[in-house]
Amino acid sequence: MSRKISLEVALASFLAGAFLFYADASTQCASAEFKCPNGRCTSITNLCDGDNDCKDNSDEEFCGSFPCHPSVFRCLNRKCITRRWFCAGSTDRCGDNSNVQYCSKFQLIAENLSKHFIFGSFCTLETRGE
């Protein structure tokens, strides 16, 4: 009886795997999404952002050859990382330390600008009333 159960379990596992493979192969992604080779869909803004969004790293391959999406930061070594990693502590997310190298200069510029401007949504500038 245990052999029969094992065969049934193996057959069920095989069929489930075949179904998942077929479902992944037939997955349609939205126009603003990238279809990973494993069938997952991820937003095109996730391409080359340093995160393994596809879970097979296919969204990070060949990133040095292409321009970064405007919503991400390009490191000096041409790697693209999500903007939330730029100047976020002392962690080197670029691999060349360029995401933390200039933070003090950028923070000083931002502090000086904030004395004269109000930064609203989408970084629009408004002069402060003095």
C-alpha cells in the first residue's frame, strides 16, 4: 500500500509541476511590466534597481549595458540601484561605495536649498516668504 501511495504522490507532484510550468509559460504581463524567464511579472521600474525581483536575478542581468530607469540611481560603476538606497546610511549598495561617497555634499546642498525654497510634491520649488 505504501508503494501505491508513493506512486500517487509522485504522479500528483509531476502533474502539479507540469501545471505550474504551463501556467508560468502562459502568463501575460501588463504593458508596463517585464516578464521574467521564470514567468513572474515585475514592474519595469524594478529592472536594474539592485533588487532580485524576478527571484532568478534576470531583472538585474546586463544592467551595466543599459541606461537606468529615471526612478533609480546610477552608481559610478554603472550599476543601477533603487533611490531609497542612495544616502541611506553607510551601506555600500553599489559595490563601489558611490551611493554613500557624496552624501554629505548632497545633504549640505539640500539644507542650503531648504533655507530658500519649499520642496512640494514632485520636487517643485516654491520661494519662501520672508
